[in-house]
Amino acid sequence: MSESLISKIGVLTSGGDSPGMNAAIRAVVRTANHYNIECYGIREGYNGLIHDDFTRMGPRSVKNIITEGGTILKSARSLEFKTTEGRKKAYENLVKRGIDALVCIGGDGTFRGAKIFSEEYGIRVIGIPGTIDNDIFGTDNTIGYDTALNTAMDAIDKIRDTATSHNRVFFVEVMGRDAGFIALNSGIATGALDILIPEKKDSIEELFATFEKAEKAGKSSSIVVVAEGEQLGSIYDLAKATKNGFPDYDIRVVVLGHIQRGGSPSCADRVLASQLGYGAVIGLMEGQTKVMAGMQSNKLVYTPIEEAIKKHNEIDKNLLTISEILAI
């Protein structure tokens, strides 16, 4: 490893929390310590930068946090950081402490903020993708996605027990405002009758045709998994339309909501977060900036933040076909 170009780094978590963020913080702090770089935790994302809420962190500051969901540094969406004045205050606080670089853990919004800040003030930044939606380009998976998937799957499995016992139809909404990764994968894993996602042009007619097909095949209970960003309308609208089309159906709606965000991170998320936390510090030491650390085909890669924001991970078309074939 070449001699480090940096002596002090800051780490923050911003935007929606995701399981594994703590594991990433731990990896950043301990990798920095290993290479004799001072590390500061910044509380409440970019708000902490502006309000000078820094805490010096060492290897013992992050003990036992690898098992915890959420983020010990807290997270927030900062409106003030979107202003020129806010970013100027943030920069002055970094200068005051002699911090050379930032590791920013979060999603699209977090990365946009980091990119603008770096362009204005020359502060070196590396992003780590922490979002359960898995919609960021440049990494096979984002931190928190695997845990959210398992949480959704576990919940839908429990709902299936009730659906089967009562011959009911359940519409289950999972997170994914702009992306259907959680819906598609949890739907396949739980044997959903239909899966409605923003990336696919769904229609009520197709949904009804699926119900009719299921009836002919002798299915007496069904689960339809719906991504929150589904274009057809709200899950309640879908349930109402289905009730009108099939008056005999006993229909229930379940919105899983924020339970998908929390919980102890899965093994996959802990390992991914450890790889990316390490990768972010190594990247900064090698002179990288305005990039995101990601894992692609089990290799550590750096993608320009510009690309990570502009492009999106794409839904696997094969999975859509598989979900339809295996549903009935």
C-alpha cells in the first residue's frame, strides 16, 4: 500500500437508514485506524457537518455494532446542506479540524450532496451505497437490501399461513418507490400469484386474467406482492378494483412499511458493508474522489458518483418470466 495522502477522514450516514450501515461505519473506522488515519464520526448526516457535531472514533468506539440495524451516527435529510451557505459552514468545520476527506454512506441524495460539495471545495469524497431499494448503479447489491428482502419474505410467509387457512387474497405492499427489486425477489421467494412493480407496465386486465387462471388451476388463496411505487394506483385501489371484479373474494391489504428498514443485518449485508467500508478508505488513500465503492462479481470496484446517480440497476427480465411461470 502506498503512503496515505490523507491524515484525517470523516464518516457520515445520510438519508434513509438501512441494516448494515453500522457494519460499514465499523469497517471505515477500523481500516482508518489500521493505516494510522484519524477518523471522525459526523452525527445526523450533513446536518452534523454544518452544526459541527463531530466525534473522534477509534476501534473501541465501534465494538459490538456490527450486529445492530440502523446507524449509531444517526441519519437525517439535510435541507440546509442544499444551500450554498450551509455547505460553506460545513466546509469551514472540516477545515477547522483538518479533515481531508469524507466517506458518505447513503443513497442517491447522499451522493448528490457529496458530489456538489467536492466540486465546490475540493474535499475528497467516496460514497458507500446504503439503501434497501438496491437501485444504485455500480454495485451488485446495496447495503441493507439482503436484510430487507429476508424481512419481507419472513412477513409474507406468515401472511401466507393466514391466507391459506381462510382462502383469502392478500395484497402485500413492500418498499420500493422507484424500484421493484424487493417486490420481485420476495414475490418469487414466497410463491406470489402476481408481482406488481414500477418497471413493468401492469394492467388491471392482466391482474384479473391471472386471478381467472389461478381459479381454473384450483388455487383457493393468493398473495399479490406490490411495490410501493407501482404505477397502477395505491394498493387500496387495487384491492377495491379486484373486489369489484371478483365479489366473492375475501380480500385483505397489508402494508409492510418500515419494518423492512430495521433489524439485525444479514450475514451478506455485514460482509458487504465490511468490504465497502474497507474499500472506501483504501480508495481515498489511493487518491480516488467523487466515486462510489461497490462490489461487482465479488470484486471491489469504484464507479464515478455521476454514473452511480444517473444510471440504475436494471431488473433481471428472466426473473419476471420465472415469476410468471412458477406462480400457477
